[in-house]
Amino acid sequence: KLTGKPPAGTTATDLVLTIVSNLRKYGVVGKFVEFYGPGLANLTVADRATIANMGPEYGATCGFFPVDERTLEYVLQTGRSPQHVAVVEQYLKKVGMFRTEATDGAITFLETLELDMATVLPCVAGPKRPHDNVACKDLQGDFQKCMAAPGGFKGFGVPEEKRGASSTLTYEGKEYPINHGDVVIAAITSCTNTSNPAVLLAAGLVCKKAKELGLMTKPYIKTSLSPGSQVVSKYLQDSGLQEYLDAQGFNTAGYGCMTCIGNSGELMPGVHEAFEQAGLVCTAVLSGNRNFEARVHPLTAGNYLASPPLVCVYALAGTTNLDITTAPLGKGADGKDVYLKDVWPTAEEIAGLMDKYVTAAAFTSVYSRIKQGNQRWDELATSADKMHFGWDESSTYIHNPPYFASMTAELPEVKPISGAYCLLNFGDSITTDHISPAGNIAKTSPAAKWLVSRDVPQSEFNSYGARRGNDLIMARGTFANTRISNKLAGTGQTGPVTVHIPSGETMSVFDAAEKYKAEGHSLIILAGKEYGSGSSRDWAAKGPYLQGVKAVIAESFERIHRSNLCGMGIVPMCFKDGQNADSLGLKGNEQFTVDLGSDIKPGMDVTVTTNTGISFVCKLRFDTPIEITYWKNGGILHYVLRKMSKQ
């Protein structure tokens, strides 16, 4: 239940980061979260979309808002006709789905939480998880605690004697002092934050006010703007604010997923080397939804989610190791200190620009061109064979995946998972970013070696996202996250390596999986709580499937990833409450046998045995009968193909 009104100086991003933190603490995995209450009158549809879109971050199946007067305002604002809006309103009122304050009290919810939005503070989330909310006034202290804390979700593990380290970066012939916490990436990104006109116009105003005072971002910071809609570009251009965003380095890099998904590319020349050689913790600030380790960039140990205007503020300050609410951000052209209050826009300034430039005409102008396509797309050569795709074996971008290579027309015999080795032994909060290939392709990774063997130079490696159509790349990039922590590799070790148990050799996860496959061994994964949290990533299930993983045993799963594992024919199981791999004495060097039997039921108990004499009971996390059917077929792809072939 939302009450009150967000205070002046806060944004929808501050509100959603507060909500994400609260809901994660409460626990809403697998739940439908509806937002209601008198506070909705103070939230635009763009604000609501920002909150609903972070459902994966607070763990819900979905977060949603009812339709009300503010919704109708949005539909009109985005170019729909008054006649259309009238029909929408009449229909929803007739069927009892139109919200008013009177209807709020008529709905019975299973559980209710309440947030007074007047208590929300300007904040960021980080350094490694979107639900680790930190008020801006507390960020400097929190950063310094992270410096001292051992590696983990809230720790950088910097030895005491190195916490005061500093160095000098030479960039474009000029020297800059660099320290722990300095910003190297500042990105206005994410589809919902960059479709919310209030925060985009606020960002433009911050850049304008700063430029007029003579305060500029440091040139070595990789700054970018990736709007969620071309309408954004129109109202930023029409209002004159794009000029000031450009001046501060926030040029439009493209539309859609950019830095938030790890597509920032390399840092500015010499920056990576300077920070790495000096052993300094550098940071990224972005208006994205996710900041899991190594997602944004392999070098940025600290990654902070923030509103678009705060991204600009931290880029101007050049560091996250600062209390921006009291300390100066820098000096203006006159040599005087510039403070947050000097560059932060008022609500009236933002509202005035919205009324003038965020109009129905702006939306209809852009939407009228939406089906026109573009010349490059229209000029693509296509095959005369409309029924079959022309696979090109020389392509390093698109490859025919082996999902159906050994498939039979009839259902295969259900066999137990017998003598399986543990490929990886994880702790808590392994995200889909740890699992799924994302971001840059590291030059020493198995994927990079494969590309080099195909004469692809490092400058053309591109990203895993760009090469997601090639299973040979993606299988090699699965579990290739440089910050992943696998207990088999040793205490305190991070990186995409594991131990091949029969030989005792340490090698890349992909190489170990291939070695096990050649030896005829099945594989399992052991994990802690919240396995698979984060965004719904199909390759977080496809990749393990291609590596030969048959089951994952975890303390708990994120709902979407558990479902995706079922869809790829991988068995999800949960330890009994109060148990985990450590409490059961499992080291990960055992061989595991799992026999589901012939009478498989959702949620039934399953006994797992090992070659060391340890046995334990797990809960089978096939939650519905259809998921069992998928598994018996070898996954949803096989199920659908068999079904189609019989029609």
C-alpha cells in the first residue's frame, strides 16, 4: 500500500530502489504484487512502470498497478484518441477493474505491506546487488566499509595498507589523480528509466546547470545515453537539453539494452590499465535495473544503480566515495565550489518542460514512422527458400544448435541420474548474470580462444549478447563470469574455473564440462539460496544444458530460472529447510545418484545418494505436471516438436 507523496528532490528511481530493498527483505518470490492506495494519485504511469519493471529484482512473479485516472491521462498523452480512451474507461468500470479510492478498501489481499512515500530518500543501490539500497548521504561511509569488508556482496576485500592508495592517469596528454571509488562508467540506460520523461528531463537540467557553472565531467569517464524510445530523443532535442547532455558526454549511443546488459565496450584508452596496475577499486554508476558482479564491466568492482539525474551528478563529482549531499561536487569556472543544490532542478522546472514538450504530438510524430523500417534492414539479402534457414557453417554469429541432434520420435526411457559429478559448488545469490554469457568476451576465455581459432581478431570479438545466435560461443561463455565464486576452486578464489574431480586438474568450467562429457559422466550443480536471481535469461538454462548439467540442487530458486531449467530438461531440487551442502558435509567432490522413479509427482521427496555414503532427501521442484512432461521429453523444445510432428 502506497501512501503519501515522494518528497522534493527524489525521483521514481529512488522510490523503486527503496521498494526493491523492502520487498527483498520481506520475501515475495513467486508472488503477484499489486500496488494500491491513495499514494497512486502522486505517481505517473511512467513512475509506475519503473516500479513494475523491477519485479525480477524484488523477486516477484510480477508487480502491477490497477488502471485509474492517471492511466487514462497517459493513454491520451501518448497519442490515443479521446474516443478510444472513453471506451477503455467505460469498459473497465463496467467490469469492475477501474481503480478509485473507494475500490482500494474493497479488495482483500493475502498479505499487505505499507510504504509512506514521504520517507523515501535520494539513494543508490550497490555495489553488487539491486536490493542493497544506500541513501546518498550514507554512500561514502558505506563505500569505505565495503573497502574493508572481505569480498562478498558488500565487500571489496582491499587490504588495510592499500586503502589509501592513489595514482595518476594520463589521458589525452593530461594527468588526472585517481583514487578508490572513482567513476569510470556513467550511463543513462535501461528501458524504463530512460522512458520516464521526469527523470530524463531532470538529467538534462543537471547537465545544463553544471555546464553553465563551468563544471564538466572528466573526459576519461565513459558516459553514454541509451533512451528506451525515440520519443525521448525528440523531447530532449525540442527542449534544447540534448545539447547539454552531449556537452557532458551523454551522447545518444543507441536505443534499448546498452551498458545495463554489459554492452559498454572497453573503457577509455589507458583507464583500465591505470586502475588495475594501481590496485584501485573503480566504479560504474548507471540508471539500469541490475548491477550484479561483472555484468556492467569486468573491471568495475562497484556498480551503483541510480536515477538518471544522479548518474549525471556522480559523473560530475567523478567518484562514489563522496557524500554528495554535503560535499562540493567540484569547482566551477570561477573557482568556487559547486554543490548538489546548485545543479539539482526543481519540480516546477521539470513539470514546465513536460507540459511543453512531452505531448501527444511528440508521440504520434515518432509512432507514425514505426513501421517504416530502415534502409539497411530492407536491403538485407534473403533466400528464395522460405521454408528452410540457410545455415552457414563459416558464420561465427549464427550456428545450428544441437538441441535436436539425438532426438527420437518417441519418448526416451526415463533413466536415473547416476554417478554424476559436481561441476560447480556455489554459495548464495548466484544470479543469471553469473550463469549466462553476458557482456564482453574476455580475451583469455574459451569463447575467445574459439574465435581466435576462426581468425577473428580481438577487436571484432563483440559481446556475448551479439553472438547469442551461436551455441558454440554461448556454451563456452556459460559460467564464464570473472567474479563467480566456486567452492571447488578454493576459498577466496573467483573466476570461471573449476576442478575436474577424477583428475584433480583445475581448468575452465567449459573445458571441465567437455572433459566430463567425453568421459560419459553426467553433471550436477550445488547451490545456496536464491539460485538464478536476476533477469529471465534463456541462456542461463540453455548453457548448462549444453554443458551436460542434469540437475541443480539448491537451497532455493528464483521462480523464473527454476521454470527455465524445467524447460530445458534440467531437474531442479531443493535441500530440506535448514539443510545445505555444507551442513550435510558435501564437498562437491562426490558422485551423486538421483532416481526419480516412475511415479513422479510435483514437489515429491527425492533421495540423493553419494559414493561417499552420504544420502539426503530433497524436494523435487517440478511444481506442475506439465514440467514433469517437459522433463520426460528432454525439455520443452523436444515436447513441442514431438507434439507438432503428430498433428
